[in-house]
Amino acid sequence: MLLWLTGGASACACGEFRGVVVAHGASPNGMSWRIKATRLRHRGQEDRLLVHFLYGEPEDEGGYFSEMPLPVPPEFVLTADSGGGSEEEPDRDISGFTAAKAVELQVEMTDGEVLVVKPELPPRSVRRRFGWLHGLRFFDAFYAPPEKPKQVTALDGSGHVLGRSKTHRGLFFI
């Protein structure tokens, strides 16, 4: 399940999102980004992982949420969203998270070029503190418009294909 929000994190009816930062950086043109994750616990129901992808400065950042059950299902490989930004922005991105076994993503673009993405584990200190993050990698990779991702192939450490996904309105699932 993916949900795109513009404006601050508090635009969510659930209030301020206080997850732990699992990855961060800047786009090639200097736009900051962060990925935060939290474990949602519901009495009598399965726990959920909620991941918030944030772009821009805190006072006017936008982003989207992605959610899945915990523990991570064994068949899970990848979830990602591409695009974002307005036509005037020089950077577009594909962001998401993968199972830890997916160490490389090959993103085939509409012009035939391949964008290679290396999803990263959260920092060791974060993984130690939040055991529910074990088995996950996170990423945010940038590309220039007008090109768009059309297919993502996930590879393990030996170069074996774990799965492929063609875009469905900018979303990818394996």
C-alpha cells in the first residue's frame, strides 16, 4: 500500500510521524531526502511496518508512506515508487525498500539505459536497537526527466535474479 502526501508529515491524520531515520542524503541538485521507518503495534492484530519517504526541507517537505506486515513476509523482494516532483524540478527519483537479499537493482529506463541502484541496510546501531528492521534495505535513486523507470530487476549478492517488476503507474512490487 502506498500513499503520496504533499506538505509536511503532519498532513497525515495520524499526527506527526516519529519513525527512526534509516537512510538519508541529497539529490544531485541538492534536494535533501530522508527515509524513516516505524513499527505499528495493534492489539490483537499483526504488527505493521510503516515507511515514510520525505523530500525537501522540514518546513515544506513532501513525501509518501509505504506499509507492509511484520515480520517481513519471506516472499517479499521489493516495493518502490517512481516519479514525484513537478515538471520544473531537475531531479526525479525511484525510492523504496527491499528484502536484505536484494543487494542490487537494475532499473531499466524508457530510453533503454539502466540505472544501477544499491539498496542500503540501515546503520548498524539502528538495526541493533530496532530488530524489526533486520532483513530490509532502503534506497532513493535519482534520474533526469523526461526519462522514467519502466522495469526493475532485483539481484542477490551472486547476481541471481530474485524477481522483476514492470511499472504499474510508477509503482513496482516483487
